[in-house]
Amino acid sequence: MDKYKVMIGLEMHCEISETNTKVFSSAENSYSELPNSNIRPIDMGFPGTLPTVNKEAVKMALMASMALGCKQPEYMYFERKNYYYPDMPKNFQITQETKPIPVGIYGEFEYYCGDEKKKVRINNIHLEEDAASSDHFSTYSVIDYNRAGVPLLELVTEPDFRSADEAVSFLETMRSIYQYANISEADSKKGQIRCDVNVSIMDKDLDENDMRNWGTKIEIKNVNSFGGVRDAINYEIKRQTELKEQGTYDQMEQQTRRWDEESMSTIFMRSKVDAIDYKYFVEPNIPKYKISKEWLDEIRKSIPRFANERMEEYMDKYSLSRYDATILVKEKDVSDYFEEVIKLGGNPKSASNWLTSVILGHLNKYDITIKELYLTPQMLVDLMEMVESGKISSKQSKEVLYKVLSEGKDPKTIVDELGIKQIGDDKMIRELVCKVLDEHLELIEEHRKGRNVFDYFVGQIMKATRGQANPKMTAQIIREEIEKR
Ligand code: ADP
Ligand code: MG
């Protein structure tokens, strides 16, 4: 492997899920279990229907273009990509793939792969409409037009990734940006993200700036999970390296393959020789229109803080570790939750501890999102306050939290119901301590000789109070009373 250099270029498709309506139609842009419910005549390709551009979708596309460090066009226009397929009843897709200027023109984008900063050149990012989805059975197929016309962003990178890790780290960064910018849920499980992965290898010592030295591009179409992207890349690197070693690499045709989860391999679909001619031309039903500078400025100002920025902030402002900060910003909803807790007066450090340990563990275990969690930021703040004021111990607070989550009642109610409260009454603890000490005078002798009996006494008091004695106070009183004896 050391003899070869890997080149990977990505075409990442992400459905914009956060507009109210579709990109050229007034049908609702929302996920529906009921097939063919979010459709209008235009999504069905009925004659006489005309597209209307969704301004919100264009705005989101321009924002993505800015976040990627691309240049924005002066004019907006679209083109037709002509092909026949049942999932595309108009017989063309409205896109910006070749002739028109896309929403994002060449940019350079930095992302992290582990702790290493990497750079990728973005060829372009463009806005288009998604096709319908189809399901194939043995003797028939069914089509659901709900997806037809859903706004889709396609971003195309230069072949700058050198490993599966780099490619996947970039995809994860982009998913996070789409989520933080409220452009898309970017949920692979809902099919909102799909990637075409291009892989080739070339001799290590050749100059990669000379395109003539590049290897033959193998395109793997429609990989729909990041795990799939990683596996497909690694499989291709291995397959292509073997061809090199056998001396047959140069005979390999440029081709499109697909990733097969079952056999964990890429399978030949078609060679570039049978490439389809899409007969692109400018979409005549959408007039070219000028994008004002004011609008671009407005969009630029509304770009939110992304994960990296929030992470730095958590480390600087709240002294969180990089590790904890990384966990908190991984999902925007978790990060928002954390910020809400702080806004409500919660201590950042303990909020971070609650989230990264117990709460995220709970979400994982039950496969739910933080939005589905019964515990609201306010409830967490209440719970944290009860610990801080000494009403309950931190050990008890965990028990309370588990009950809150399992019984769906707020922390105050649980504390009342359980009758747990921390005993912070000096007189009461002192009485108990004296009783225990008097029963074990021989241990006090041993204590003076240097044996550690302290923990034993604390344990006895905790046992007697069912864990409710304030631990700090108990320790202090034991110390005082031993001194007296
Ligand atoms: P096509 O015209 O066949 O669609 P493009 O030049 O538009 O090809 O490139 C599509 C994608 O393939 C881009 O992401 C690009 O970076 C990537 N790519 C191009 N050539 C190679 C190569 N030799 N190896 C790996 N990826 C490549
Ligand atoms: Mg292309």
C-alpha cells in the first residue's frame, strides 16, 4: 500500500428538511409515513404546471455555500437534466449541475480528522430537487412521490481526501453544520444524506497536481450511511491495490459501482462508456434573477455558531475539557439543552457532568433523542439546586434522576414522595455520632494508634440514616467528637 496514494472525492447529497414546502412546489416538505400524501400536480409532472422557487430553500443553500467558504453567484438560475425514469415524471430534474452557476462556487474548507486539521477544496455546491422514491418487488414496483421535489443540496469536493477516515470526518462535520444551521436534520436513517464516493489510487512518487497522473476514477453511487462510505472506500482501496499488483489496473475502465451491504463489497453497475447524455439546458420556466448584496449580507449575519465555535467557547468560558466539550457539541440539540441549563442558572461544570454521564447514557440506552427526554432543562436545574443547597446528597440525586426518568415525574415530586432529604441537623447527627462512638471506644483507641477507623464511623452513620446524613457535616462532627474523647 505504501507504494500508492489514495484519492477520494465526494458528492454529498443532503435533503433540506427545514423548509415548509418543497423547492419548486407548494406541497408540504415533511416526512410522512403515508405514501403520496405530500404532493401537488407539479410533483406528478402534470402538463401545464409551473415551478415557483422557494426563497427559504435558496437562502439555506446560500448559507451552506457561505459556511463552506464558497463564493456566491450574482445571479440565480437553474437547468434541466433530462432523463426518463418513473421516479421523475416530468422527465427532467431541475438542478444546477453543469451550465448554470451553482449557489456555491469554489471554496476551501477546513475540518478536523481526529486532532488534525485538514483542508478540502469544494468544487461547488448546488441546489436541486429530489426524485420520488421507489420500492421494487419481484413482479411489480411501487412509487412514493412524497420525496419528489424535496429540496436537495449537492456538494462536490475535489479529490482531496487521502483515507476513509478523512472522508468520513468531513461528512460528519458537514452533517453537524447542516444541523446547527437548521438546514436539515441530516438524518441518514431517513435517507436525508446520500453520497457518491469516487476512489482511485496512483503511484506515490508521481505529481498529483498533474491530472494525467491520476488513477482511473471509480464511482460508488448512493451510499446511504457513513459506515457504508468508510467500508466502501476501504474495500475499493484494497481491490484497486490488488489490480495494481496484478498489473491489470491500467486496463480497468472508468466505471460506476454500488456498495452492497450484504457481501460487504462494491459491485459493477455500468462503465463510463454507456454514460447517459442528459442534454442539459437552462430551465426556461424559472427566469434568471439577481441576488442582492443586501440579502447576502443578511444571510451571512444569520449564520449561527457551529459546533467548533461552541466547543472552543465551552473550554474557554466554562473550563470544560476538550473531551467533554466535544461530546456536548456533537448533537446540536444536546448543545442547546446544555446552554439552556446554563441560561436557567445551572452550574456549567455540573451540567456538563450530568449530561455526559447519566443523561447521554440514558438516551443511548433507550435510543431516544434529548428532545424526547422527560427531564427538561428546568428540572435538571432544580435537581442541581437541591444538591447544591444540601437538601439531598449527590448520591441521592442520581437515584432521584433515575426515578424522574422512569416514572415521568418532576424531581421535586420524587424527592417528596421518597421522603428523602439530607439530614443537615447538627444536633441530630451529633447524637448519632456520640452513640456510635460510645459503643466503639476500643476503635477510638486504635484510631489514636494510627489505624484508619474514620470511614467505618461514617459508614455507620450513613447506615443509620439510610444515606441521608450530610456527608461533609457528618465527617466534621465525627472528627470533633473523636477529639473530645
Ligand atoms: P464526472 O464528470 O464523471 O462526474 P467529475 O470530474 O465531475 O466527474 O468528478 C466527480 C467527483 O469525482 C468529484 O468529487 C471529483 O473530486 C472526483 N474525482 C475526479 N477524478 C477523480 C479521481 N481520479 N479519483 C478520485 N476521485 C476523483
Ligand atoms: Mg460530475
